[in-house]
Amino acid sequence: MLRATLIEEISVEQPRSTDTSRLKLERAARLIGGKGRRARIGILDHTGPGIGGGQLVVSHMAALLSRDYDVDLIHREGQYKLATLAAAFCVNLSQVNDRSVAELNGSFGLTGLRSFLGQKSEKLRNLTAPYDLFIYTGHGIPPPCFAKAGLVYCHFPFESSPLTWLEADTPWRPWRSLSRMMKKSGYRLAWSRRMRGYQKIFANSGFTAAWIERRWGRAAEVLYPPVEVAPPPVEKQNLIVSVGRITGERRSKNQLEQVGAFREFAQGIGDSWTLRIVGSCGEERRDRDYLTAIQAETNGLPIELCVNVDRNVTLRSLAEAKLFWHTTGLSSDENEHPEHAEHFGIATVEAMKAGCVPVVVASGGQREIVENGVSGFLVKDLRELVRRSIAVVHEGSLLDRMSEEARRRSKVFSADSFDQRFMGIVSQCMSN
């Protein structure tokens, strides 16, 4: 059985004399009050169920920070075990504490002004107060931060600030101007109080950062997720791979549509090719129904479904494939429904690191990853996806060249880049 290698420790160059003061500051940040106590950090994973990009980010953060700090990884009770994350993403979580919360709020953003201001229950205080630094990662409004410092890593702001909600509330518009002004002032104060415990907001892409500005009225700094994979050294095959959660939700990876596109591709290519769909699928009825629909459509086609498989199967598939398809955001209007777009695209970067040529829908953060016509293709619909795929396969030299360009481009989204910037901000927060 092939196994992915562990992410290597980041080597640190010996500092020059001019760096002495900076290093003293960083060392001081790791200890609290001169008492020799290591600073305590809590990382809340407030994403959805399952193992995906959100868990990749929090597990990497936790492993990285646990080298210098006492770290708790906070999540819903029963969501996962740390050993599951360590195996899925090849990270060392042996020094990380597993803090599961039985009744973790599904949302910290209430629309009622009184309830929003009043979110100071003992349960919420205990969630954040024990820490010198609290890090919220998720898609929603972060909870009130009672830690000494706070950071937000937002995968996409599915929830809006109460002020944004109020402005979109139709029944509120006929109110008298004085009443509107007073309520608006109240919501503005409530939002300021909620966010004042957080020193910085990170976004996983420029696309997400723009929507944070639009929905929260806050500037966010783009920090791309840390993507490191070690695909096995195997020979490329006539294989297209698609990686993503299999779900019947509106924000789908659209694997069912990929089956139809592959039927057209197979008719136009002549050679023998295979589509391999790799993804996790939960037990909810709508997810299982969607999987059944995919299975029914694959009859008679060279399509392989790899559902809830080991991480090594995913890595080997990426290593063997020549093309990578990704269709999140297909037929969606990003201005009307940005939540249906691909907010970054970790699977796309992993595929490019393995030398796959990405042919992906030009949705959200995908535009920041793929250089159209250079390191892959950004397409507007399934017809163009099929056309571009057939063209690049027919021209072997172009396929080889774009494969190398994909590997080159993927280095922009390395763990090293993430680590240096993230740890610099953490050190600043702790020293202040």
C-alpha cells in the first residue's frame, strides 16, 4: 500500500545579528508573563461535517503552532478524531489537545439586535476565554472573543453582518428615517463590539476577501491554504480525475454533469480514456440519492467511482491522471449566489502539484489558481470543458508543456509560504 510522506519540518536559517531583537520578541511571545508558561492557543473548526479543505487548514495550523505553543483543536463532538485528521493530511498532531464541544453553536450570528448583543453566556465565554490567542476558522460570523487576542480565517462569509442583514430587510425600509437611523446605529455598534476582539481577518482567496468586505465591512488579508502533497512516482495514464465531496446540496461539485460531459469527450477522442470520480459521501438521504443517480448514469461508460476511500487512493489517482476536471460553480451567477462558487480550490492545486492539467469552471478562487491557456484552462460551461480537453489531449506536446506549467504554478500555494506569514502574525498577536 502506497503511503504519503509526512510534511517535513521547515528548516530555519541561522539569524544574522540584525535579527536579534526580532527573535527575542518571537521567543517572548511563546511564554506568558515571564513565568515560563507556554502560551495557550485555541483553534475552532466551525466548518461543516466531513473531512475537507477546512480540516486541512486547521490540522496544519494546529501541527505548526504546537511546536511552540499549547494548542487545543476545538470542534463539534463526534465530528472526527485527531488521528483521523493526522492520517488524512499527513500531519503530526501528537502534541495537540482534542477539545470536542457537545453543544457547539451552529451559528454565532443572530439577526435580532438584542440577542446579538446578548451573546455573552457562560458557554460562549468558556469557548474562547481560556486562551491567550483564539483562532476562528469557518464560514460564519465568529463568536465573541474573550481571549487576549483573536484571529479569523474565513473560508467564505456565508453569514452577513447584522447591519448588512438589516439593509436587505424589506419590512424595515418603510420605517421613519429617525427609527431607521437609530436601529442602524445599534447594529453598527453591535457589529463593532463583536469584531473588536479579533486583530486580523484572513481569507482563503481574493474572491472570499472581496465578499468579506462586502458582507462584513471589514478588510481581509488573503492567505492561501497550505497545500502539500506527495503523489507516488507512477506513470501517467489516459485518465481524467475529479476530486470532491459527493453531495445533493445546491453547492455541488456537479459530478453528475461530469458524467454527461465525459460521454461526449469519449465520443470525440477516439482513444481509450477513463474518468475516475473520487470523493466522500455522507449518509444523508439527498447525498446518497445523488450518488445513486451518478451510478445510474455511468452504465456502459469507462467511469470509476471511488467513494469514501483512503487518502492514498486520491494521491495515486492524481499521480496517474493527465487531466483534472472541476465543475463547482457551473451555471451559477456569482453575484447572486457567491456561496455556490468555488471559494478557493485546494483539490485543483493538489492536482497541479501532481502534474495534472486542470480544466475547471472559471468560478471564484479558481481564477487565482489557474493561468488560462498556460497552466490549465478556465472554462465557462461543459461544452467548452469538453472542447478544451479534447484539444489538449490531441496535441501531446501541449499536454506535456502545460503539465510542467501546472507544477510550476502550484508552488505559489505552498505550505512554506503559508507558514511564514501565518507565524509572523501569530507572533505579533502574542507579543502585543
